[in-house]
Amino acid sequence: MRDMTDNGSVLDILIYVFDRYMLADAPEVPEREELAQDLEQAGFAGESVERALDWLADLAGERDRPNLDAAGPRAMRVYTDEERTHLPADCRGYLLALERSGILSPQQREIVIERLLALDASELDVDQLKWVVLMVLSSQPGEELACARMEDLVFDLPPERPH
């Protein structure tokens, strides 16, 4: 597990939670108050903990988003000025590559963009993007294969080959 308590940014907290509870196959993620206490005991600042927990709650609410997947394969995503300001060209290109490879659907791409902007980070990079994509995919029912493929990309593992 990575030690990220030094920085304490919202993304660091989210990665810590994901490492500790989701990737470790923990039996259950604690309720919000208990999770907040765990994170503060781990050394994360209270304000950042609350923002991270709000981010996770908002991610859980993304399942009710209108379906964009019917737009078709020829639909093109045009980024707003705000999105271009916060998402560098390499991140936008990586999102496109994930969508073209079938890891992300247009619907999931929109959730990833929204969640990236909600981080309110001054600089985003592809490694941070990979983590957010992994978190979004893990929150979506029936996306085990895409999630496994993304895990390989996050941890720079070669893709598994069928025997």
C-alpha cells in the first residue's frame, strides 16, 4: 500500500481509500463517520477528508446520469474552455484512447471528466486520471473486465493473456 499521508490532497485520500478498501477486498467500507475517523487517524486533514468523502458520495450518485451511450461511435466530444483549462491535452488524449479501446463508454467518460473537475486540483496528469477512471469503473455494476484492464494500466502490468 502506498503512503500518501504527507500530502493529504483529496486525490491522495481517495487513492488511500481505494487501496485500503476496494483493492484489498475489504469485507465492507465503513460508514462515513467511521471512515472519516480512520482517515484522520491515518494523518489526513479533516477538511480534505470531508471533501474526499463528498466526492465519493457524488460518485455513487452518478449512476442516475442520463444515458449518453446511444450517441453512436461517430459522436465527437468537444471540451469546454473550463475542461481544457483543467484537463491537459495528454489527459484528454488518454480519455479518447480509453474510449476507443472499449475500456470507457461515452457515459463513463463524462463521469470521469466530472469527477476530475470536482477534484479542484491545479494540475492533473495521466497517472491521476488513471486512478479516477479506476474508481469510476469500480463504482459501475457489471464493469469487472474494464476495471481489471484499467487496474493493469494503473499498476503498469502487462495485460493477462488467455491460456
